Amino acid sequence: MNKELLIENFSYEKEYLKNCDFIMENSLYLDVKFIQRCESQINRKETVQKIDKVINCLTISDDVERGIFEFSLNYVKAHNYPDHFFQLTYNDKLNDLLLNLDVNNKRIENKTLLPDLLSGKFSGQIIAF
């Protein structure tokens, strides 16, 4: 019998973290209540829609948002900022990435990020880092 499937080994926290699909190992040690408090400050679906207006691929847009979310959690925790800094960090990272993903942005002129992302050269989740 698989030991992970035993009821006495079940943990809501572990399941919650597993569903977050984090890519950084240290993210697995974040307090679930901290993650939930931070998540309650933002509208993740709205963020995915904003990203998708630039990317036009919902799957990749969702990956990018998950990266922004994970980056922001780790940034706030690593700098010992209060929880309300999460929303500021999240929105700042979102705006930074939206500017860099816009191939028509004359000020940034990042012509390679979006094509490389769409071609699969790297995961959408990783660009927030």
C-alpha cells in the first residue's frame, strides 16, 4: 500500500501547496495561511486576462500569472515585509512583465521575450524570476 495515500498521512496544507504548482523549492515551506492571506488581496483571474491580452494564449498567460504569484510570495517573505506588501509586489511585477512582453513598446523595445515565450524556449512561470 502506498504510504502517501494513508489517511493518517493526509495534510490539507501539503495538498494546498501541491495545487499551487510552485517551481521554487523554498516555496514549499511557505506558510499556507500566509499564501491564503496574500491570495485574498488580488484577483488572479483578472490578472490572467490582462496578461492574455498581450500573449493571446491562455495556458501561457496562466503560467505567467503563477510565476508572478510565486515570485511575489517569496519576495515579501525573503525581505520580511508585512503581508500588505504582497499586493504591491505582485502588481509591480505584473506591470513590469506586461511592458516587457509588449513587442510594440517603444520605450522597452523587448522584441525577443514574447516570441521566445510563445515558442516554448522557457516556461511562462519562470519569467517572473
